[in-house]
Amino acid sequence: MIKRKNQLEENFPVKISTTSKKILRGFFWISIWFIISYVKRREILIVSPQAVLKRLFEILREKESYLNILNTFLSLLEGLSVALIIALILSYLSYKSRALKELIEPLIKTIKSIPVVSFIIFALMFFKIESLGLIISAIVIIPLIYINIMEGLGQISIDYIFMGKIFNVRPFKKFKYIYFESLKPYFLSSLLISLGFGFKSIVAAEVIGHPKYGLGSRIYDSKIYLDMEGLIAWTIIGISLNFFLEFIIKRIKSRWN
């Protein structure tokens, strides 16, 4: 079997890189999409890749489109920042006090189990539409970060903490070399997960709340006007934005490691 594998490698010495594989996979699915759209020929239901690409360039040429992208992007960053601060405070309190942990954890589990749409409807009753994305993304992200941070804190060796006390290690150094090093992988993993969930929750909130600017608002408009090309084009823009943010977090993660 090994000889057979080596023989194949000698006959086909060209190795396909990971990036090339991803491009080939993408090309395969676009080809399937093109064939289906060509066979069906119903532009209202199944639009062609060419039509979507044309609509995408039209959207990108409009100045207002960047306001929609920026509004959703800022809502995500603001929601993530607020959620991060609250989750860190809650996890610190839970770590320091068992009584507080027993009070906080049921709340976190409740937030995690409630459907996002319930939060959106509830938030619309009490807050301005412009702040809807920030609030919903923060609510969705808080449990994700809290759970990961608590898991990371649970993995810290008691021996390290005990040694820190014996040698009178300064609080900053104790945090840096004991707590931060243990929490780092959990923290970055929670950020990656939070970006996806936070982004989807913001778009859902914008679809229901329909603020003046936002990706969700434009997706809703596409549905109202039966603009299938626009619907897919705005979705592609949203996916690209999310991938861009994930790429940045992954780069930070690789450097920290």
C-alpha cells in the first residue's frame, strides 16, 4: 500500500495547496449553481451567478451601500465590546464567589436558551431601533464568552496559584503568567464563535426592526421587491464581512500562540 502511494506521488508530483483546494471547491459549487439556474431558467426563484455578480457590483458602486455595511459592522463591534466587559465582570464574580456563581449561572443558561427573536421583539418595545443591533448582539454573545472564560478558569492549576502566593508574585505578573496564559485559547475561541452568532443576530434584528441603514434592512427590502439578485448579493457581502473579522481574530490567535 505504501509502495502504491509512493508510486502515485512519483507519477503525480504536483501537490495542490489548501488555498487551491478551497478555490476548486468554490468553483465546483458555483458550477452546480450555474447549471441549475440554466436548466430551470426562472430568474425570480433561481438566479444565475452572472446576475448576482452584476447586482453585487451595482451595490458596491452605490455610496449608501457602505453606510449599510458600516452600520452593521459597528453594531457588531459595539455589541462585542459591551458583551466582553459584562462577561468578564460576571465570570470574575463567579470565580471569586460560589454564592454569586449560583446566582449568575441560571441567568446565563436562561439567556442562552431564549430564542433570539424573543429578545428582538422585547427590545423593540423599550429601545430605539438604532441601538437594536448593539443590544441583541451583546445579549447573544455574553453567555458564549462567559461559559468559555469559566471553562478556562477551571483549567488553571491550583499549584500555580499556590506558588504565586508563596513567592509573593505581583498581581500583574500573576495575571499575565498564570491567568492570562490559561485563559488565552478559551478567550480567542469564544471571540471566533461570538462573531458568527453576533453577526447573525444583528442581521435578524435589522430584518425585523428595519433601521435606516443595515445589511438586514437591505435584505428585507430585497424580499419585499422580489429582488433575488439583491438578496443573494447582500448575503454575500454579509458573509464576506464575517469572514474578514474571523480572519483577523485567527491571525491574532496564531501570533499569540
